[in-house]
Amino acid sequence: MKLSKKGRYGIRALIDLAVYSRDTHVSLNSIAERNNISPQFLEQVFASLRRAGIVRSIKGPQGGYLLSSEPENITVASILEVLEGNYLVENEEIPKEGTSYASSLTMQELVIDTVNTKLNGILQNLTLADLEKSYMKKVSQSQDMYYI
């Protein structure tokens, strides 16, 4: 599995949205600026997230975006499914017979199935609220540091 820029930027932008949209909607340009992401690229990302119902938009000159539900209800798995498609490791092609049958089946069962089960478990249990909490902790720690 390799996360594309769309997946990475989408997660970063949603962390930003979770932090800054507590009281009001947030403009795409402000999210793009804070995260060094092209606004045009972010528009494409948010179009996908809006179609999937993860975010909702408010139209107009003072418009912006809000999360469609609480961050605790948005899993990283659901975000990646929207932005990346299937995020799991592809299944092994298993031939019908021969010695490669046994090795391919072993590879599928012990490596690919195990990785996919654990990856899915992690991403289904990791929420946007978890990411937001970690982000806020890192921000507060960096504000407490002094450099001489």
C-alpha cells in the first residue's frame, strides 16, 4: 500500500478542518494555505469528500466547508476508501496447480491476508478525532519549546 498525495493531503486537510471548524465553516483557501497544498488540487479532493458525505459545503462568497459528522464518527478507513479506493494489498494470483500453487496460497494466507486484516483493523479504529487530538498535542508541545 502506498498513499498518494490525494490521500495524504486529504487527511491533512481534514485534520485542519476538524480543528478550525468547531464554531464555523472554513474556506478551502485557508486550509490550503495552512497546509501548503494547491487550492486547485484541494478542490478536487474536497469534491470527492463532499460526494461521499464526509464534508458539506456552504456556497457563496463567505462559504466554506464543515465536517458532515463528528470527528469521532469519521474513520481513516472511510477517508482512504473515498480518496484512494481500495487501500488493501492486492490478492495473490494463485495458479490452479503445480509448486507455485502452494507458495502462492501460502503467500496469500500468511502475508497478504494477515497484513490486510491488521491494516483494516487499524484504519477502521483510527478516527479523525484521534488524528485531531494528536495534532493538538504536537502543536501545544511545540509552543512550549524555546530556542536560544
